[in-house]
Amino acid sequence: MRHHLPKILLFSGTVFCALNPAFSQSILGFDAAGTQKEVALETKFDQQLKAENLRAHMKRMSAHPHHVGSPFGKEVAEYALGLFKSYGFDARIDISYVLFPTPKTRIVELVEPTRFKASLVEPGLKEDATSGQTKEQLPTYHAFSADGDVTAELVFVNYGIPEDYEALEKMGIDVKGKIVLAKYGNSWRGIKPKVAAENGAIGCIIYSDPKEDGFFQGDVYPKGAYKNENGAQRGSVLDMPLYPGDPLTPGYGATKDAKRLDHKDAPTIMKIPVLPISYGDALPLLKALGGEVAPASWRGALPITYHVGPGPAKVHLKLEFNWDVQPAYNVIATLQGSEYPDEWVIRGNHHDGWVYGANDPLSGAVAVLEEARALGELMKSGWKPKRTIVYALWDAEEPGLLGSTEWVEERQKELEDKAVAYLNSDSNGRGFLYAGGSHTLEKFLNQVARDVTDPQRNVSVADRLRAKVLVDGSPKAKQEARSRSDLRIGALGSGSDYTPFIQHLGIASMNLGFGGEDGGGEYHSIYDSYDHYTRFKDTDFSYGIALAEVMGRCVLRLADATVLPFEFQNFANTVQQYATEIKQSVETLRMQADDHNKLLAENRFQLAADPKEPFTQPEPKSTVPYLNFAPLDNALATLEKSANDYARASNGAEKLSTGDLKKLNEILYKSERYLTHPEGLPRRDWFRHQIYAPGFYTGYGVKTLPMIREAIEQSNWTEAEAGIMRVSETLTNFAGQVDKAVSLMK
Amino acid sequence: MRHHLPKILLFSGTVFCALNPAFSQSILGFDAAGTQKEVALETKFDQQLKAENLRAHMKRMSAHPHHVGSPFGKEVAEYALGLFKSYGFDARIDISYVLFPTPKTRIVELVEPTRFKASLVEPGLKEDATSGQTKEQLPTYHAFSADGDVTAELVFVNYGIPEDYEALEKMGIDVKGKIVLAKYGNSWRGIKPKVAAENGAIGCIIYSDPKEDGFFQGDVYPKGAYKNENGAQRGSVLDMPLYPGDPLTPGYGATKDAKRLDHKDAPTIMKIPVLPISYGDALPLLKALGGEVAPASWRGALPITYHVGPGPAKVHLKLEFNWDVQPAYNVIATLQGSEYPDEWVIRGNHHDGWVYGANDPLSGAVAVLEEARALGELMKSGWKPKRTIVYALWDAEEPGLLGSTEWVEERQKELEDKAVAYLNSDSNGRGFLYAGGSHTLEKFLNQVARDVTDPQRNVSVADRLRAKVLVDGSPKAKQEARSRSDLRIGALGSGSDYTPFIQHLGIASMNLGFGGEDGGGEYHSIYDSYDHYTRFKDTDFSYGIALAEVMGRCVLRLADATVLPFEFQNFANTVQQYATEIKQSVETLRMQADDHNKLLAENRFQLAADPKEPFTQPEPKSTVPYLNFAPLDNALATLEKSANDYARASNGAEKLSTGDLKKLNEILYKSERYLTHPEGLPRRDWFRHQIYAPGFYTGYGVKTLPMIREAIEQSNWTEAEAGIMRVSETLTNFAGQVDKAVSLMK
């Protein structure tokens, strides 16, 4: 269910144009001879990949709606199962039983001062072959909304994130007992009804403003790729920052006979009704609002003066759902490792879509299938992976990572023991490689990107991305792209199936794809179709092939490396940067609080305010204390030393004895486990990782060093101090593992 | 014809809340006894001012259209003349004879791919009493457009400023032989057709996008104050950055028998036809454009995808004008000075409007009249000004500062000798004091603002402004508002009648008014009416009174000061800041050029570009040389020393002998003359001031140290070096005058 590209993009080595680049550079974890063999193998792998296969799979798998529980969803799983088997994999379907609500009743109507009933319909288009299959399509709705039947005055709340409610408070506007209308954007959608409910709203409507998602961006579908006035964004509003996966089985597998919560007691199900609408349906509601003119930054691209309300617009919102449990079909395909069968390299993408899901998720899923076929061909020619390779196509990702999360929760012990890394993709488009992941794999990923050629520009995908950063990046990013040999990868929050692997179990993970030259407004609508994809996205599937080349290299190198390609200097450097950011944010907050309180004491806010507009004297801000960052600084110094020791010691480590290599590799791939803590994060113990987490109020967006950062953002100074201690201990323990690896190599 | 507030706002002293503030602080140029007398006089002045007079004058003077040459325009001048006489002024009307084109034919029509004819009409509204007087109103047009009849493909050029044409070039789009459609905003309007013609366009249409001027800002007229879909902005497109005033009599007075250029030879008249239209008329034109989607920053608030073209939209633009010479009636009213009759303090505002001109210019003009009445009352009670006070209401400002410029040009010698300062206002609204002016008057103005009470918040207008800067200013402005006792005033470019005084003759000038809480879209439309003003602007005329209080103090203090209140430390400090800005801009340009050329050599632009979009390899940038700023630094050091010497020496200067005082004051008020140079600026010798000038490509917007700054902006390094020499000499000569003043006081 990925949508926007992460802001931090990836990478590359130095400028570099050799014809067969890999030969001229080493590959992490292989000795010289091994590198040569590996390059040959990867070249052979590439030769197997065929764009027409991607195209055929996408056409086949997007022929009908294939959400979890749909007949064609099962067909898609079985189609993939058959393919994996035909490629020589040991394949099966693992079934979980997950709650999946679908709508029975959807009503949004303006009842005052005029009447208008929202259509809530995405019409079929003659230019889009599948769009007319209205009987099979899920209507536009939010999975895990509450049932509800409410009528109240409407308030426009901008993006509906906490700072918007602060602005409303300054305007003297309270949403208690009201229905709020929020724009999509600036947070994951599930944050909007959660924050609305926290502020006392009784209903929430989310619309796609054409400024962010519609005609302002470009010509609308079917003339262009962007959202037309009828398109609406389905999606989950499950409170995933608390825990993802089946809401009825928190922390354990949703097996057939698992003990289940009543859906009314499930903490991750929204407490108020919420529904997505198109901008065509939103326009009459916004037009009917009175009250203050919305702040300039709140206004969208509709041809109206945006007002905040409340009222005179009054809205009736009625939603009823079928609360059914459905089977989720996770397709699991394995190639047994020849030397380390109990070390698993896992590669996955989901296969369920909200409707046709050509882009999301099939553009990534078809690369998975083609990679598997290419691996099968390598097998036929005699190659065997040293480690076990597990290919997975997850079901029920869209409603809340249900398939992957339940699969992981059910196999927690085994995965903690065996999983070397998890490699995820989701949607894939045209443009630049983006990458998020464990920073211990940053150097590894830089090498992979160095060795794959961009299909449009005939340089490595790394060099193309570096050019983009140098031309369009922030001043800081530009400077780094000149001075740092590796481009940075982003940190992972949530939003796709890597979440349970990295956040719950501490399995090193990566999330990769291409994008940035494939804008559009099809996301989670019936127009995310084969026709749309092949007109506007990766039209010749050349970036699908590029994704398979990148992912194939990742899988092959991780499966066959003599020494697993984890590396700790980049990790140490990046965590150091996160710590610096956090310290600066505390200083900024302190200065802002002091300045605010001074202005308040001097009555400057009132003097500056327009007397003809409502004014509320702001509250004083609590003074920001000085925090003791010394333990964190000490831990970072320890980590840096360990990382440097490892870099020195690991040179030539491929020559260790078989026994030591096995021990070393186990330390390496389990090192990420030491970045978790069994108690997890405050008030959300499912999230155990202490370096990366999705933000409690951003939803997908990552918060690094989350316990410290979120405590500071919420002015919880006691918890911030506790977070510093927790992270410091975590990093020190992690450094201890690195030291253990170092001592093995001495 | 002022429109937007300058970005740099004014000022105040320290926080300060005494009931009668002036008593507790000294007044520049008066000794203790003089200060006490002056405060009493100002208190009496304030007591005369009555809001109902402002209201009655505005209602009367906005009853009909009163542009130059209109019957009611003459009535307005005669009405003012009568008032001045009745107040005890020696009053007369000085007539100039100026070119004032009015339209005979106006046609804008889309001829391909569909047909649409622009209405070009602002309809009357029942909520606006004068709006229906269609026979007397000037239609929407641009004064000093060329005659023309052209048909060509349309290109959307954003704001139509030079950087927009650079962006078009990168897209591979040439406007040669095309008609361009530009948005209002980001430059003075006359720049748009000038730059269009420089780029080879054969016609220009300028529309008001609702993003900057319409429903995006707020509810539209008559529901709210903002521009409705029919409103269009009249205005002059005379090439005023070359020279303002009558285009047929450059540099000399437009007397009845003056030698006149043929209008076809006048260099300031536009070379292509240009017309303003409403966003209602612009929508079908924009909709008909194809080609590339416009860059995100170019898109406005109309409900369309903005495309650049060229075509398929093809437009027919036909314009014909009456090229008539009209009498401009400048109303001049004098109170003879008792001690220094040949030292003139001049206070002015224009009286002509584009149509009813309630805000622009009557909101300022009615304050002028009420100030004059109050001065008359003071005269009746026995007070006489030491210096001569000249009150002026200018005609023909709107078409290009014609009235004031011709009046000044005709009296150049006398004004150079006698003018102490010129005090201008134009439109006046509700909110914060804004001020631009000669920086030698900055401290003076800070004291005046300290002593006038804000009508809404009951603190000084200075303190209210300081609160605004502290709450909403940039970080730099906030910091200065804490650390610097005087708030900075803006530098003057052009856009109102101060221009000939300061820019041509070097008469110290100020431009003052209130605003920031009185948004609207009435500017230069038929809806700038009494009804609009009294609903949405300074509805109770309390800021009209505040303006009279500010201006009255300026006039009284300048007229009666023992030592004229010029001050040089703030001036030196601010010019130092301009020099620093310029040096930094050279460094930035150098870094940008180097970075650009490096990226080009590495082929990064092409690698970063989307292959599916047009791409032109950018040109290399010429290397930025190191400039010799040493002469400027030396001049600034000299100036700083002189300013410091003056500050020390002037303490107690009120005690000098009458003869020395006369000499001192003459040096002081003539010091600004030394900031001009007889050769003026390169390629525009009318503009003689070397510290302030309107930008050649901004129109109204000021460029400080213009010869240096504009040469750098245009990569003319030889001229930049010459500019450094010129400004250095100018500042050194100026410092010499300050030294002369110092030696008088020793």
C-alpha cells in the first residue's frame, strides 16, 4: 500500500562508467574469486529476465478485483503458487483467518443549509477496460472504520493532524460533537480519524483535494494520469502505529482456532465512522461551510474560498459494515540452502489489491515472479544457493498488513532464529531507485545499485540517483552527495510488509522500488488498472526488470556470501546524525518556548492580532529542561569504535574456518535483534525496534530513535530521559555483538 | 497607485506605555523647552482631526469617476482648492498638459481551437452604489499600450518576468511571434509587456489569477472584499523604470507650449499591445492551452490543469487608442514660513483615480485635507510655521506619475534649492504603519511613530508594529526587533509621487500609510468605491486619523525644528547592510555558477532529467570574477566615522547662533542631493539617486545601490566595478557634507 516516495532517496559509489562495472570493484562478503563467480552468476540471472512476462502476469492478475476474500484473490494466489512450482520452488499456501470488514451502507449527505447527496461512485470509463466491473469492485470505503449513524455540523480541519487542531483552537473552534472534513495528505490516512476522535469529533470524512491529487498536478484520467473528480482513495484506517495485522489476534497468529477479541473490543479499530470521498463529492460540502476563511496553507485547488466552519453545513454520515473473517492466502515458495539451510533470505511483495491493483501491488509482484523464474533457471543450470531462499506473495496487506503480520507472528521463534534479512517491494514505477532499510545494509545496497544499469539513461541506477540529488536535492543532500561515497538510504517506518519483520522481530529489512517519473492519481481507486499502468507508469516494464535485477542481486549475494554483507560504520554515522537532530530539536523547542513565553508576557500576540478576527490568548509553554544526553554520546562513541574495529578486522574474513564463518554470520544477521527491546515502545509494545518506528502521529512516516524523539515531541521529559537510557543500552549491547564478531576474526 | 505593502515594515523605540509618551522622551531637533511646546502643539493638532470629515470628503470625491481629463476630475481638484483656501492656505492649481491615451477598440478573442470572446466588462452591482455609472467609467485597459491588431498562438508565461522566460527556454519554448498570457503579480505590470516584447512576443494579455487576487484569498465582492470573476486591474504600462511622467516631455515640464515628442517616438510607450482581463475571461484561454503542464509554482487557483502552450489556443488581440493630451490639475496650497520661507516642507498625495478611487488615492487624500484643516486651525490660534509648508494634491498619478513629475521637472532648480523633504501617502487602510523613505529620516520617523497611538490597540503605532514583527517576522527581523532600538524603514523604489522628488532631485522623502488588515481585490477596478471602502477597509476612518496624526507630526516637526532631524548612523548602518547583501550575492552567484558548470561537465542535468519530457542541455555559466569592494568598504568606514562624529557633535546643537543654524540646516536638508549623480544610472539618466532606484526589471520594487546590484544581476562585471567606484565616491562626498555639518558645530 505504499504511496508517496520517501523523502530520503538512495545512493551510489563514485562516478563510474565501465561497461561491466562489477568486475572492477569488489563485492562485500566475497573474496576475489567469489566476486568473479558471483558477477558471472548475476549476468546469467539478468539474461533470464523478460519484460513480456511481467506484462503478461500483470494483465492476468489485474483482470478482476482481487482483494482479500474475493474469488479472484484466491485465483491470483493459486496462479502464483502454480508458477512458483513450475519454476522449481517448493511452494505452498499458508492461510491466516483475518477480520476484513466490507461496507453494507454508505451515506454522506449535506442536510443543511441545502441538500446534496454524495455519489460515492467511481464510474466506469470506456478508455479503461476493467473499470466497468462494478459488481466485483469493493466500493470506496475505509476498512476498520466504526459503524455509525451521525448528523452534525461540519468543520474543515485541513489535514486533520495534531497541529491543525492547535490552529483551530487558536481560532476558537472546537470539533467536539462535530463531523470533520479532512484532506488526504501530510499523514497516513488512519491518523486523521484517530486524532479527530481524540478531539471529540463524532465522524470523519476524508477527501482528495485536487491540489495534492487531481487536476492541479496534471491532466486527469483518462486524458492524463491524475485523479478525476470521481476518484476516491480507499484504504485502511486500522490504528497500525499501535499494532498492525489482524486486530482480533494482537501479537499472535490468526490461525483458524486462535482466540479472538470481539471486534468491538479491538483497540486498533477506529472509534468513529470515517469515509473517503472524491473532490467532486467534497465540493458542495466545502462550499456550504461558513465561519472563518481557512488559513492560506490550508486552502486547496477547488474554485472556492475555503472556510473552516463549523456549519452552517450540516452533514449526515451513515456507515454499516459486514464484520467477516476471511482467509488470507500467503503464497510461500522455497529454494533449500545447500550449506546453511537454516539461514533464510526472505523476499516478498503483497498480491492483494484494493481493486485491480495493477500498480499497487502487481508492479512489484510481477518482478517477484520473474526473479523466481530466473532463479529457477539458474538452478536448472546447476547453481544452488548456500542459504535458503524464501519467496513470499502476501495476501491482505491492504487492510493492514494482515497476511504478512499473521504469518510472522505465527512463526516468530523460527524467524528470530533463521531469518537473515527480509527484502520487500510493493508498487514499482519509472524513475529513480528509492530505498529504505536497515542502515547496516546501506553499503551492501550501494554496491548493488552500482551494478545495475538504469534502463533509460545507460548509467548505473546509483549514478542516476546521485545526479538527481546533485541537481534537485537540498543543499545538505547535495553536499553529502559530493562528500560521502555511499548515498544514504531512508529509515523504515511502516506502510508495507517489511513492518512485522523489522519492527516486531528485528530482522534486517529493505524496501526497494523505482519512481519519481510516474505521477498519477490512481492510488487505491478502480483506475489503478492495467490500462492506466501501461499508459502512464513503467509502460515497457523496463523498470520492472531493473527492480528484478536489483532484488535478484540482493537475494543472490545474501544467499551466497561467504561473510554476510552487514557493515557498521554507515550505521554508526547515521545514528549519530539522528542523535544530533534530536539534540538540535530540543534546543529549538527550548528557544521557541522561551520566545513564546516572552512574547506572551509582553502581550505581543494580542497587539499583533487583527481585532476583527477571533483571538485567543495562547497558553504559556512549559520550559524545556536540559536533558542528559551523555549516556547516548558514550554509547555512540562505543558503537563508532566497534564499527571501526569491524571494518579493519573484516578485511579478508572470507578466509576464516567454516566453523568460525558460521558463528560470524550468525552474529551478523542476528545483530539487528539487539536493536529491539522486549518491552517495545511506550504504550505500543508490539513495536520493539529502538532505532526505527512508524510515528504514533504520522502513521507510515518513520521516527528514528522513536522513544526519545516522540517523548520530546510530546514534551514528556521523563520519558525522554528514559528513552535516552534505553537507546544507549540498546546501542551498547549492539556494539557488544559487533565486538564479538571482531574477536572471532582475530 | 500603491498596491502591495512593501515587505520591509517600520518600526519603533523601546517598549513603552506612558499615557502621554512624548513628554517622557526628547524630540530630535528641539531642545527641552522646544519639545514641551511641540508636544502641546501636536496635542492641539490632534484635537482638530475629525473622522466624519474624512468620510464626507471621500463620499463627495468618489461620487463619480475622476481620472485625469474627466469632468469630475476637474471638479475634485476645484473642490480641494476651495477647501485649502477656506483653511487659510494660499492655494492655486498648477496645470500640466500630459499625454493620456484612452481606448477606442478593445478585442480579445479565442479563434482556435474553439471560439470565445472576452467580455472585458465589470458589471454594476446593486450592493455598490456607483458601480452602474457605465458611461463615465474608463473601461479596463492599460494606459500606454501600443495600438495593435495581432492574431497568434498563445503561450502562458507565468508572471512574465525574465526568470520565467529562462524556464521556458529550458522547456524549449520560444514566444517569438506569439501572444503571451501573464499573471498579475511578482513585478510591476509594465515589466510584463516590456519583457514579452524583448523576447519577441507580439502581444500581451495580463490576467488576475484568483490565487493572488480572487476567491483563493477570501470571499469575493460583493459578499467579501476580494476580486470576483469580472474584476480586472486597469493600470499604466509606461516604462517608468526608464523615466516616469509625461512620455512626450522627458526631463522637462509639460507646459502648454513645451516641445513634445511624437507619441510614436516616445521611448517609454510600450512597443506591443497589452490588455488586462479578469479571471473569468482568462479561464477559457487557459483551458484551450496544450503543451507541457506548467511548473508547479506557475499554477494558479483556477480549476484546471495549467498548460504552457504554445497553442492550440490562438488569440486575436486588437487595441486602438485615442492619443489625447489632457490638462493635469495639481492643487498646490502653501503656508508661508515665518523664519525660513525658502525652506519648504512638502506633503502630497494624488487625487486622480482610475475610476472612483475610494481607496486609491482618496483614503490618503482625505487625510491630507484634514491635516490642512487642522494646520489652519493652529494658525487661527496664533501658531506660524518657521518653514514654509506646501500641501499638494497631484493629478494624473495613475497613468505614470504625470502630475507630480511634470510639476517637479518644471520647478527643478527651485526645488533643489528649497525642498527640505517630501512626505507622501497614497492609499491608506487598517492595520500596521508601513514606511519607506530616506534612511537619514529613519530615527525621526521612529520618534513620530512612538508618539501616535494605534486606534485599535491603544499602544503606539510603533509598538504595535514591533509586536507584529516579533510575532510574524522572519528570524532575522525578529532578532533585530529585539536588538535594535529603531525599527528599519524600507527603501523607496517607485510607484507613487515621491519618485521625482527622491529619485530625480535627491530630495529626502518618505512614503507612509497603514495596512495589512484590509485585504481586498478592488485595486484599479470600478469596485474601489465608497461602498467597498467603508465595508472592508478603514471602515470608521480611525486609521485615516492616525495617518493625519503621523503626517501632521512629520510636517510640524520638520517645519519648526531648530535643527532639522536628519541623522546619519542609521543610514550608515543600513547602507553597510546593503553592501554586505551585495557581496554575499556575488559569492552565491559564484558558487552557483561553479556548481552549475561542474554538474554540466559531469552530464548530471541530463542524467537527472525525465527522458519523456523535453530537455535542453543548459548553457554553461560565465565564471563570476572577484570584484574589488575595497573602495566601497573604505567609503563606508569614512561614512560611519562621519555619522558617529555628527551624533556626538549634534548634542545641544539647538544652541548654535541663528546664522550657524541656518547654515547647518541647509547642509542637512541638501545632504540627500549628494546621494545623486548628474549622469544618473546607466541607460536611464533620469534616475540620479545612487542609493535607491526602482529595479529595471521589477518596476516598483526598489534596488538599493542600484548601479552595482543590477550590474551584478545582469553579469555585467565591468559596470559592477564602475558602480562600486561611483557609489564609493558618492558616499565619500556625502560623508564630506556630514563632516561640514560637524565642523559647524565645533
